[in-house]
Amino acid sequence: MATTPIPQKILARQHEITADFRRAIDQHLADVVAGRATEMLEIRDIAGQLCIHPTHLSNTLKLTTGHPPCHYFEAQILAVAQALLRDTDRPIAAIAANLTYDPSNFTKFFKRFAGCTPKQYREQVWAQRRAEVSEVVTI
């Protein structure tokens, strides 16, 4: 049985939806970090902003990326969390609250996706920086 190719117009729209979703997530996380948003949006909220049904968003992202919407959302939250842990000396609990988590759930989320706790991550980064500085000084 031969399959008919997907028209270019539909493919272009799928990629447009994917790009719009990623931009919306990035903007929302920037708003959360800056304190302009105090609650983390859900996928259905993002779909609403894009004026599409959440199921259509999910199906489109699975087709274009091979992953569900939460995959990119969680990866971006993790990247923001890592940057805050790496580039600030704010307490972990304050970073968790900034990202709308309570400290316990933040630690569980972080460990699930990064493989270590936020404290362990920060200690590893800072130890690596100290090692790099000592290498520069001893050479």
C-alpha cells in the first residue's frame, strides 16, 4: 500500500507550530526567572496561547521532534536551573522558589533529569572552576 506524501504546506505549518512552541516556552521561562510570571504554565496553557488544541500540539511536536512537548519544556527548565546554580550564589531554595518549585520537588526534578542533586551539581561546577583556576596559577 503506497502512502501519499504530506503536502509541503502542512509540513511547513508543523514546523511553524514547533518553533512557536519553543519560543513560547523560552519566553515563559525568561518571565519566570525575571519574576514577571509566578506560576509555571502547563502544556495546555501554551497550546492556548498558540490557539491550537493541546492534542494537536502534542501530536505535531511528536511528529516534528520525535518527543512530546514536556520533553523540551523539562529540558529548558533544567537548562535554566543549571545556569542559575552555576552562575549565581543564590540559595538552592531561592532558585527552586523562583522556578515555582518547592525545594523538595525541585531536588527530585533536578536529580531525575541531571542525575545529581542541585547541591551536587553546584559543588561539581565550583570544584571544576577551582581546578581550572589552580591550573592557570601553577603553570
